[in-house]
Amino acid sequence: MKTKILKEIIKRNSLKEDFAVLTNLSTGNSEIFNSKKSLGNEFKNYENKIKNFYNLKKNGIIDGTQIFILNYIKPVEVIIVGAVHIAQYLIDLLKNFNFIVTIIDPRKYFTTQQRFQKVKIINEWPNNALEKIKTNKNFALITLTHDPKIDDPALSYALKNKFFYIGALGSKKTHENRCKRLKEAGFAEKEIRSIHGPIGIKFGGKSTPEIALSIVAQLVSETNKILLNSKN
Amino acid sequence: MRECKINYFLGNNLNECMSETILKSANSWIETKKKVVLATVIKTWGSSPCPIGSKMIVNEKGDFLGSVSGGCVEASIINECLELIKNKNSFKKIHFTVEDESAWSVGLACGGELTVYIEQIN
């Protein structure tokens, strides 16, 4: 592989774009491919097969060829509302899984640089903050403040915009009240039930890192479900 | 070769190993004038642990990062990468099976098979 290609992969990765790297296993030459780019001489003859693998996000040696394709997919985005202690552990865990993370919290004393490094923080109310982000159904929302005036607008936004994962921290009682409020706000029973609340898988822990781990476990499990569904 | 189902791995969003960390490290090794070989899993059969696209990098000192098999064939990959650098070759395909004696010796205990493609970055 040429150093030029390596640098290009790193650059495109940082732009969070969809692309693929093609390698001719008999010549050793590589090339970057996306739907906008035309193929070079070594790969042109297999255009249809390459596009088929690319569209299905399939990785591997393309049947009947010596071409290896590896897809780089735009990562899933996770919005965390509440720059609280659990958020600090979440960020540590999430960085191992190639998610793009944004934290939203209007409370300045929580969102200090010293508490959160190398993560995008929006120090505004969720409504304003979410409007600035172009969201789609490949987004996940985790609310952690259990303060209705901060969490509820974010939950409403995520439900309306069909986020694939919505989880809300809070006790069973807190969640019951939250569901009531969302019902009053006009959301259907089914929509409200799609919220994971109380958030996280159950494994009996109560400490901050344990809660963070239980949230990440649930998020990863749900993410794997949509990734598989979208490709079948 | 055994009759065993070939796995096609669909793009794995959550595999951080596949993308940024390893490639950025490769780039910084190159910038410090080290010779770097990139190893990528290109084909797997049966229960091979690391999916297609999993990566590992090796430099001429034998330092390595990443993984292609969860520990079973890494030592062998390092040697192959060092050979590639020494012989000034640009790429090679290496296949590991359970019947393969070298694979036994490095212990591909999972019963899977895999092909790893190694290439110099230059």
C-alpha cells in the first residue's frame, strides 16, 4: 500500500464518510472507492461486482476475482444529555467502539474542559443543541440528568426523529412519571415503550462505572441489531 | 483444505481496531522513518475469531499493534512481516489452517481458518 493511500484513509475516516478500499491481491495495488468516484484501470472490469459489495457493505474477496474490498462506514452517533459523572465513564468505554459522541448540557459547571477532554460538548439546552446537529435514524440518545426540563425535550426530539436507540437514566418510578409526561405530550404508547428505561442491561451493579458499562452493553447490542438489519 | 463455510463479513461499525487507531499508528511510525508492514484478515472460514478487515501493523524492530487472530498466529505474522521487509518484497498472502503444521505450532485452536494479506506501506 502506498503511504498516500494510508493518509487518504486516515483523512476520510476523520471526515466520517462512507468509502471502501480496494486491493488487487495479485498486483498489490490499492485504490479508494466511493459511489462518486470512477474506478482505475485495474478495477474497472469488475465495476458491477465491486458496486454490489460496496452497496451491501460486504467485506471480503469478491467472487471470481483477486480483489479484496474493505468498507469503512460512517460511525453511529451517540448524543449524551447530561455531563454528569456517568458520562465521564461512558466516554471512556465508548471510545473503544468507533462511535461519534456529543455531550449536551446547559449547565456550565458540568461541561468544563477539565472534566471532558477530546469530546464534543454543546453547552446549550437540548432543543437548541439538537437543532444544530443534522440527526438521522443512525443516532442514539442517552439521557442522564433525570431532570425533566433537560431530559424531556431531548427525548421528544429523539422520538420524533426516530433515533434507533433511546435510553433514559432514572429509577422505575422516575421512568413511570417520564412516560406519563410523554403520553400527555401526545406520544403513542408504542413510541414511549421504545425508550430503554431504566437504561442499561441488568447485572446488579450500582456503582458509576457499572452503570456506564450496563448502558454501553445495551447500546452495543442495539447497534449490532440495526447494523445487521440494514444489510440484510 | 477442509470443507468449511466461508464467512463474508459485513462492515463492522464497532470495530475500532479496524480503522483509526492502527492506521494512525502506522502513519506515525512511517513519519519516524520506520519500515511498516500492514497485515489484514482477508478471508475467514468457520470460527476464526477476528473478522475480515481486522488489522495489525509490524515495524522492522518487531514492534506490533492490533490483532488478526486473538493471539493464535500473531508470532508467525510478525516473522512473515520481518521477512517481507528483509527481502524487500511488497506483499504476500498467508493462509492458516488447523491441518497446517505451522498453524498447529502457533496454535490456531479455534478450529477456524484464515488468510492474512501482508503489505509494506511505502
